[in-house]
Amino acid sequence: MTVLLSALGGCRILRSGCRGLSQLAELPETHQLLRQTCRDYADKELIPVAAKLDKEHAYPAKQIKELGSIGVMAIEVPEDLGGAGMDYLAYCLALEEISRGCASTGVIVSVNNSLYVGPVLKFGTEEQKKRWISPFTTGEKVGCFALSEPGNGSDAGAASTMAHQDGDHWVLNGTKAWITNSWDASAVIVFATTDKKLKHKGISAFLVPMPHSGLSLGKKEDKLGIRASSTANIILEDCRIPLDNMLGSRGAGFKIAMQTLDSGRLGIASQALGIAQASLDCAADYALKRTAFGAPIGKLQAIQFKLADMAVALESARLLTWKAALLRDSKKPFTKEAAMAKLSASEAATFCSHQAIQILGGMGYVTDMPAERHYRDARITEIYEGTSEIQRLVIAGQILKEYQL
Amino acid sequence: MSGRVLVGVKRVIDYAVKIRVKPDHTGVVTDGVKHSMNPFCEIAVEEAVKLKEKKLIKEVVAVSCGPQQSQETIRTALAMGADRGIHVEVSGKDYDSLGPLQVSKILAALAKKEEAQLIILGKQAIDDDCNQTGQMTAALLDWPQGTFASEVSLEAEKIKVVREIDGGLETIKINTPAVLTADLRLNTPRYATLPNIMKAKKKKIANVKPADLGVDLTSRLEVLRVDEPPQREAGVKVETVEDLVAKLKDTGKI
């Protein structure tokens, strides 16, 4: 491949694209080893406890620490800060396997990697990186990301949480809603308006330790799925933080949030892929064992068509996710691909988990089988970190831009 | 005792896979089937790495005999903490007939070449269940052996091994150099952590041919036929204990 392209004039962009494409067909050895490690871990440590964690709404503290020592709580962070120094494709592979075991554990890992450590790594000063990243690489501490408010989710530019300067402190006031990890986190990135007149260009990002005076947590939401991860409001009442705690420059908050969510999208896409794969595994296994009309139901075309549709939805979403990850790793624009990945993966998760229950029949409706948990876990993937509607707007925006030239 | 430990790692069909016999009954289906490191070999690697972490030995060398794909197994050992690997290339018909006798000859030759002070192997492989390689290797080298080890401790120039035997636990003390084989309860193998997977990329795997070691791979065994175990048949219910004893006598069981 490389020789041919050199003969064509050594087009560097094509060459790196081909390396990326061959990675889609066969993963590099390190990535295969990581995927296998996470798969083994999920099989041995997550699948056996996932139902219990879900039933008890219990934070998987032990599992998060173990995942920290495997190195997946800060995959992209360089080794000198305590991370694993690997790329986003590795992150997506790890997250899919973990989520296949337990979707709640997956979202906890995803939020820490993409939404907390990610922006500090990209926009933080050296001092901030040491203080706010290194302790969050081991699984001992996790972080969270506070953008949504009771009054605005998709409409992120309308942040009503305010920040004003008072001497050598910032003072934050407002309420953030739906914050994943809130009850278990040791730090949060809060987005607040510093200059109301500048609208979305007047939003800034702040690093706030937890617990902290002036910061309190609302009640833990009682959710349909991903119940082992905590979701709650974060209430800020004259919460004072040093000026040094601003992340990035004043007014850059919205840009930081949007860029962070681009990457976070791949995390959620991977989580959705894991849920979809778990559903497919469950359904296919059942189809081979359950007999009706004298044969395993896997012999019936109706069931076969369902399994085929599930597999196609899953595999196409997976390839979109990997492609977006490869583009990001090559430092190329990946906004459109990330939105496509998240959209297709989350819709694949809801489709696959829905069909899995259908294939399992009555058994799919009871807690004895994991199909019902996958169905409940899948539903949120079409909503958080950018609803499917927002993803469609992002994709359309990119396409129209391409055609306008 | 400080020095080099050789650990044998075998690539076998993954324990979770449903084994199928080939239609021609010459063996089991291996094409396209998931393979991984023999579970007892994982325990052997873990023990060696632990000894190195305790600074009781200096270097862990992972060895595997087989085709190209055996390198994946060695890489997993490197990701668990082994320092370097040796891939003894055996493929085709030689690989089909590769058994404990040939492997132990290879390990013995390597142990001499690498000046190893300890060889740690799994007690048996889950595909052939031979439970012979460790014992044969020790015999070829005229080294003491501590097999079915559930506990290993290095004391000065000797090794204390607690062995799992039918009657319970047996503790022996053997001289070094020696061969140990790992049993299930020796340790719990670690997961290959991401930093170690990254470090493993830089570790070397040397390629060696059995001929270079002066080993003749000819097998003395010939596989005649491979069959699935007989299907489990339904049992028979009896009314009384006397009936049971009579039935057992009838079928020659007692």
C-alpha cells in the first residue's frame, strides 16, 4: 500500500488514511491485548455483579479502583501524569468491553475520561493538570461535568449559573442538573456565565473540588437505567473558589464544553455499543437453546432476521465509532463522524435491546435474564451528551457546510 | 538466589469454547476458534513475575513452542510482566505431533543455553491434559522437581514447595536449579494493565528453531482417532437397595 502511494507522489494524507483504514480491519496488537484484558475483566468481575449493582443502585467503588489499576480511568493522559498514554481508539475499545459487562460502570469510566480529565488535559495549565488530573487516574477519585441546568439541556448557551469576581475569588451561584457521578465525585467542572451580555461567548469553565462549602448535592435521581451511577443536581450558593480555578480563558467555556462533548460522544457511543453487544450475545445464546415447534428458535427465519438486523446495526455503529476515533487520533476534524457514531450507536443499543427482549419472549421481561436491564440501560444513550435530535442538527450542519464550500 | 527464570506458556483453545471434533476424526477443530494462554501457564507467569517483584530473581523469560500465533501468547506474558520472550518456531505437521517429550527437550536445551536457575510451567495444558512436560524437563536436566505447587518460597539456595497431592498437602525442600509446575491455588494471575501492555511493545521476542537447539521433533506417538465422549444416557430407576445392588452386579460394576 505504502509503496504504491509513494509512487503516486507520496500523498501523506492518503497514506495515514490507509493506515487508519487497515486498523479498522485488524486492530494493532496493543489494542487487541487491551480489548482482551477489558473483556476478561468484564466477564469475571462485572457481569456477575451487574444485576446486583443495578438493583441496589450501588456505586461500584471496588470495580472502579480495579479498573484504575488496569489503567482505563485516564487512558489518554500521558504517563508522567499517571495515565496510560494511549489513544482514543484504545479508549473506545476498553469502554465497549466494560459497558458490555456493566453499563453503569461504563458511564462512570466514560465521564471521568472524556468529560472530566479530557478538558483539563486539553485546556488546563501545567499546574492544573498536576492538581486536577493525577489523583483522578487511579480510580480512587472520579470527576464530573456540570453543564446542564434545570432550565436548559440542549440549549447549553443559555447557562443561567452565574460567576462573579469578588477579590481573589470567583463566586458561583446556580443549579446544575442531571450530573453523572455527582454523589461519588471529588471534583467537578462547572460552566457558568461570567459576562451575560456576551451570551454564549460569556460562559467560562471552573474547577471546583468536592465536597466544598457553597456546593451541595440534590437528591439522587431514581432512574430507569444505569442505576449504579449517581445522578443528581449540584447546587451552588455563594460557592467561593480561587481565581486559579478557572479552566481555560474567560469566555471560552462554551467552546470548551462543545469540544469536550465531541469526544464524550465517542465514549457514550462505545457504551451504547457495549449494551448492544450484550443484548445480541444474550439473544443469540437464547435462540440456540430455546426450542419451540420441535427445534431451537434460532432456526426460524423471523428470529434469524432479527439477529441479522441487530448485528448489522451494531457493526455499522462500531465502524463509525472507530473511524471517528481514528480521525481524532490523527488530529483531523471528527465532529460530524462523532455525532454520527453517537447517533447510530445509541439507536443500535435501543434497537438491539428491544429485539433481545422480543427474542427472549416472557424471559426477556423478568429480572432473571439481563435483557430487561440492557433495555433500561440503553434508553439514556439517546438522550445524554447530546440528544439524537441535537446529533442530527450537528450532522446536518456539517454536511451543509461541506456542500457550501 | 538471583538469576533467570524460564516460564513456558502454551497457546491452547480458550477454556470457554465448545470443542468440536473434526469430521475426519483426526483431531479437534482449531481454525477460526478462539485461543488463549493455558490457564495454568498464566499462573506460572504470575508466580515468576511475583518472584521478580520480590527481587528474588532477576529476569523472567517467556517461552512458547508453536506457529506464528504463539507470539500472541508470549506478548500476553510480556504484558503481565515477563522481561523478554523466546518463540520456538514449530509449525505444520511438526506442530500437530508436538508433545511433552519434544517440548521438554526444547526447554532443557534452552535452560542450558540461557543458564536458567528455575523453570516454572503450568502443571498441565487444558487441551491434552498430559501433566508430563514439567516432569520430563526435570529428568532431562537431572534437576529436582516441585510439581502441583500451591505455595513456593525461595530460601537461600533451596526452594520450599507445598504440593497438592491426593492425600492433602505435602511440603518438600529442593535444591536449585529446579523445575516447578503450578497448580490452581498457587496464585491469582493479574490482569495485563494498560501501562504494562504499552511497555510490552518494546520488549523483545527472539526467534529460534528447534534444529538450532539440536532437538529432534520426531514423535513416538501416532494419533489413531479422535472421538467425542459418549453421549450421556438416561439413568435407570430402581425400587429398593437390593435391586440396586443386583443391577450393579449384573452390569459387572461390582
